[in-house]
Amino acid sequence: MSLFFDRVAIIGIGLLGGSVGLALKARGACGTVVGVGRSRSSIEAGLEVGAIDEAAADLPQAAEGADLVVVCTPVGSVAGIIAEMESSLDENCVVTDVGSTKQSIVVAVEQLRRAASKFVGSHPLAGSEKKGVRHASATLFESATVFLTPTPSAEQGAKDITRRMWEHLGGRTVEVEPAVHDHIVAQTSHLPHVVAAMLVAGLRTLPEDYAGLTGKGFLDTTRIASSDPEMWADICLDNAAEIRHAMARLRNDLDEFDLYLDEGEYEKVLQFFGSMKALRDSLNHEKSDG
């Protein structure tokens, strides 16, 4: 059974939103793609690179007649956006998002009378430290893990369509509870962003002439610290409890490693690095940012 959307509405024309539009169009999975952005410049860039075909004046206009709506805005705004367009959603429209946190979004959308049955939360582990639709790519989601976190009220048809859409774009879908999602990504995505920023913060302790004397390893490790500050502030505050738990576990590990150094425990230091190398080498694909 083919997958085709006559009209797709993308809310938020940035890296992820633009990549959704480009990917759907590249695979012949949609007709018209209409976009809503925070600025005229993002809309113009989206039209220029071909991520969208036209711009809508507002959210209700974007949703009207759409059979797929993808919300690609900071996590704190997702539920409010869906609420604003709810009355304009067609009966068979499916709504999803790309937010890096899920529990607060799903809980809020579940309270919406019409949208709850149409909404299936999504989080593709795909992205870049680069910002904006000009960095969007039709291949961004290929081989990416995509979490699906439907509301309890979500219709089976909406879940099936959302899953098929992401798989059609090359993603590998996995359905989990919203709270489980937030627990996992606090450790695998959110904490790494915090740690990368903290490593960069450590440069402030060096004389200015020394701070730029960094090797490729440091630059590779801290690449994600160049990500969009607004987006990551939003994510960290929304998932603060889980991130704090992850930080506590990291502190415990650092304290234990500190003891190895204090005691000159070569074998324990060697065993630590050996076991972590084995664990890292066991990962069967490179994790994308999300």
C-alpha cells in the first residue's frame, strides 16, 4: 500500500522541518507542502531550497485541508500549537512532532478533545549542530532511530501512518511510553549536550592564548556544544528531573574514577577504559544528535 499525503503542513521551517519536507518530496510521498515559520526569512529560505511549496498566514490556515501536520518547533510550544490549530484539523488528519522530550507534550495533547486521537508523538534521533533550513537534507532521517510515543487516545490508523511515514523516510521506529523515552534520552542525548558544553566551559580556566590550542579529539567531543542554545535550554528545563538523575549518575562515576587516580590504581584505570571501549565498540551504528 503506497504512502501519499495530498497536503502536508510543516510548522517550524528549520533543519528538521525542512528535512521532513525535502525527504517527503524526494520520495514522491506528498503533493503540496505548506509551511509556517517564526520569521519571513525562514519561510523564504524554505521556499528557496524547496522544502515547502507555499506559506500559510497562520496555524489554522496551515492545518486546513492537511492530511499530515508535523510540528517542528521548540518542545515548550508544541502542545500550544496543536491546540491552536485543533479546530481546523480534518477528520482524517494525522499530527506528529519531532520534539526531544515527550511526556509533557503527550500529557498536554491528551487533554485536547479532537487532537488527542490524531496525535502520535515522534522524536527522530537525527540532527546537526547547524541551525536553519539551509542545512536541511532529504537524507537526514536515513538509518535514524525514531521514537514513537502516541497518546493513550491515539487511533491505530494514526499510529500506523506515522510509523510508515518515518520508515518511508529511512528511519527505524520504536514505540515506547513517553516517560521511558524521556528517561532514555536524558542519558543518551541530553546529558551529552550538557557535558559537551561543560567541557567547553573549562576552556575559561585557561589563559586566552592557550584556549585555542585544541586538538581534533576535543573538537569532535564538543561539536554538539555548537547546537542551538534556545532549543537546548527548552529541552533541559522540560526534562530537568531526568537530566538531574543522569547528572547524579555521572558524578558517581567521576568520583569513582577520581579514587582510581588518587590511589594510582593502574589496573582499575585500565579496566575502566577497556570496558568502556568494548561497550562503545558494541554499538552497531553511530548515534545521531536529537
